[in-house]
Amino acid sequence: MCVYFTACRCGFSNTVVQILNACETPFETFDVLSDQAVREDIKRYSSWPTIPQVYVEGEFLGGCDVMIEMYQNGELAEILEKANAS
């Protein structure tokens, strides 16, 4: 498993799930609403203020808006293909 993302019960997280499903890549999530400390720590760790946050092979990619853009321009498929091959 190389794709992880922090999520909450919102439309933005749902959009990321749909994108990853469309890319046919396995992923795991962590619901940050279940742990306030993790929610705040992950924002500091990535220097990204919003949830969801997507990580591929430990590298932070971005949030929902970034995932949409990367999916639409084909960049996400390339990243996931390389990650799934390793």
C-alpha cells in the first residue's frame, strides 16, 4: 500500500476517494475527526491547512483541489503508476 490520506466525513474527502477509485489504486484513510490531536499535527507536519491530505509513498501531494487538477492533467496517473510499480 503506497497511498494514504487523512480524511473526514465531507464532500472533499469523498471526491478524493472517487478520484483514487477511478485510478484503480488501493489506498487507506484515517478519519481525523476521530482524533483532534492527529488532525492538528498532520496540518503542522504538511504545512497544509485543510483536510483531506494525500500522501503517496510518504510524500505529501496536496488536498482535494490539487488531486482534481493532477487527475485532470494526467499527472496523478503517472505518479500512481510509478508508486504501484515499486
